Amino acid sequence: MTIQTVFERTEKKYILTLGQRRALLEMIESYIKPDEYGESTVCSLYFDTPDSRIIRSSLEKPVYKEKLRLRSYSTPKAQSNVFLELKKKYNGVVYKRRRTLTYTRAMEYINKGVMPDDSQIMREIDWAMKYYPDLAPRMFIAYDRTAFYSRTDRELRITFDRNVRFRTQNLDLSKGHYGERILDAGLCIMEIKALSAMPLWLTSALGKLGVFPGTFSKYGTAYQLTEQRKKDYKGGQNCA
């Protein structure tokens, strides 16, 4: 399987009930095939500054925003492949640079600054990592993903994410994918990733179901929840 390292595409998110998900898949099943990863548990460590500069900026919905993360599909072992990613979004278009590393080499880079190579992608990621002061893992996010792609256009992918969960302790991919759930068990996040306009068979199916794009940032939602809890805790202390 060829591992893609550079992406440029649009991404649209939808919040669906599991019933809507089932109905949509029935309507479009002849147009799609399961992705190579099929069913997987996606685990990500998001990097940020001590004052959460990156996610706070992202939540303000600027024209340009970026994220830095380390991603794996399931809990990695020492020699498992993981993906160090720099994800940028400008005017609705997503640009992603991804470097595939073994988990051991990724942690050597993150913890000790040992560059795995001098490739263009790695230099871009390293520049971004050093641009932010005191950058470190701040949030773990995991979810169970089912992925498909179009039978006629491999650039068109449709993913469904369930059981979205997070933690702010044990920020290490090798510690497992447990966490606190932040999305109702009866809902899922659908993402449609495309290089060009969506095909008629897909827009027609979405229209029949009355499904429209929305917004849901996994990291952003988890961050806002933790910040609200801090405020509630401080408020409780002040009232004591």
C-alpha cells in the first residue's frame, strides 16, 4: 500500500445520527468501496504551547490555521508506523504534510530533537515545531473510524468517526486509546474529503436525507470542555 505524504483538498464535516449514517450508506453503496484502513481506531497527540496558542487561534476561525500532531492507527509498538503531521487550512482548502516514522524514531524526534532525515517534508514540520515556544503534546484524541472512497475517484474519501474521546494525562500513544467521550453514542462525524466538487450521486443522497455541513473540532471541543471545568472549579472554590 502506497502511503500518501502530501495532501491538498477540501474537507466538509457533518454530524449524523447512526440512523442517517445507515441510510446514507445504503443509498451510495454502489458508488463506494472500503478504504485500505477500513475499520480502525485513530489515535492522535496534538501539540500546543503551554497557553494553548494553536487551538485558541483555531477556534477563532481565522482565514489561516494549522495543527501539529502525531497520529497512529491503533496503539503503536516500538516499530509500528506512525505519522507526524503538519495540517494547514487556508480559505477552506486543507494542505497536509505527513512524515511516516517508526514510533521509536518519532519519539526520539519529539523528546530529544533527533531529526530522522533531511527531507523537505521533515524540514517543514521541524520549522513549525520550533516556531511555537515550548511546544509539547497537550491532548490525546481517539475515535473509531470507518473509511470509504469512491470507486471512480480515489481522491474522494468519506469517513465516519464514532466514540470520540480524549484525555489530558498519559500523553503517549503507546498507553492505549482510552479516554472520556465527547460525542453522544448515537452520533457520528462524517467527513467528505475531495479534490474537486462532490459528485451528483453524493449531493443528491445528502439532499434527500436533509443533511448539511457543520463544524466539529475534536481537539477544540475537548479543549473547551477542560477550560470550562477549570472555570467551574475556580468558581466553586471562590464560593466556598
